[in-house]
Amino acid sequence: MAALQRNCLVTVGATVGFKQLTEQVLQPAFWQFLSSEGFTSLRIQCGPDVGWASTQLASLQDDVPQGLTIDRIAPNRLGTGTILDAWKVGLPVIVVPNEELLDNHQAEMAKHLAKEGYAITSTPSYTDLQGAIHKVNLLWEDNKSRWPPHEVKSQKNPGGLRLWDMHPQEVEKEEDAQMTND
């Protein structure tokens, strides 16, 4: 029986980038760690750092540990779009705020997401990323019981799915119960 695919997607921003994080996830030691944790692929969306990362990847391709391949750099959105996309399909999320950005708004959002149990936060350091991967596996297991998968049906907007239309039916029941008890 073939092993299940386990993918790690790292997004660093399409417009600003996050060179600190990109450098850490391009280290062969990080690849070896992912491989030891059962990951079969690593995809990195590098934004404006893509030219630099492509050069670095080309020179390190032969150093990829056995069983772990980097098959492409997958462009993707960073921030709330990526987080919502991951939640939509039930994937665990690690948020690494770029504290060099104006107003440090990502750190504030990361703290809130972690406090509410939606994500794990980390710094871009290799050891923090390792710890976050261990923690996010526990959070993912916990969230399976807190938020079991459910079918999302859009009845209000037949032309497409809107963020505000997504919620489990149990939430409606809970809201009704709260209103009758208030």
C-alpha cells in the first residue's frame, strides 16, 4: 500500500515577501525534519523573493533527503485568504507573523487566532517552526472534534459561495437556544 501524501505549504506573501521565513524553510535540515514527520512534499510561495529562491532551490536540489521532494514553487495568497482556504478544507495552520511590517498587524492577528484555537503561531526560526509543527498536529486532532467537517451549502447566493454563508447547522441551533435563554 502506498503511503499517504502529506504536504507542507509555506506562503510568505505575494507583494512583500518574508525572506527570513523563506531562508529557514529552504534549509536542508528543515527538509529532513519534515521528512522525519512524514511529509512527502514542500511547496513554497515566495512572492518577490521567487528569483532568489529559484536560484537557491536549483543549487540545493541534489541535497533533498530521500523520500522528500520539492516538486514546484506553488504561488498562493498569504494572509486571510490562505488561512480561510486552509480552514475550508480542514487543514491545520501555523501563522508566522512578519514583525517587520508596518504596525505589526500580523502579530496581533496571529495572537488572536492562537488564543481562539484556530492556529498555532511561530517565529521564523527553525526550532520554533519545528515546535509549531508538533503543536499544530495536536491542535488539528482537537479541532476535529470541536469543528467536525460539514457540507457547506449556499442558499442565499446561487451564483457562488460567500464567506458569510459558511457555517454548520449546529450554530443556528445554538443561536436560537441562546436567544430563548437570554
